[in-house]
Amino acid sequence: MTKQSASSPPSAASSQSQADKPQSLVISPAWRWALRLLVAVLLVAGFWAYNTPQMVVMWDTFLQMCGLG
């Protein structure tokens, strides 16, 4: 037997290596825009809070609103 016939065919080796790879996360364009909008809103809220020193986050109230307190 030669080395070529003893080894597995290249197509089988490549399909096996592809099966071992974790699949990448596929996000639809609508979700990408929604995430971008969320990040933009959070950034605007952060800058607004930074420029308004009177605004103080009451963490206990915030946790109660989320049902965690």
C-alpha cells in the first residue's frame, strides 16, 4: 500500500475538521441593528447621566423594578 491509498481522502479529512470547529454565531441584520440601537441608547443615557450630577441611581429601587430585590 502506498501512503496515498492508506490515508483517508482529502474530502473526508476536511469535512471531519469542519465538524470539529464550533459554528460561528449567525445574527440576522435586524438583530444587529437592534443591538446597535441598544448600545446607542445606553451611551446617550450614560452621557446624559454624566452631565446631570443631580441624577443618582438608586440601586435598591432598580433591583426591585427588575424583580430581584
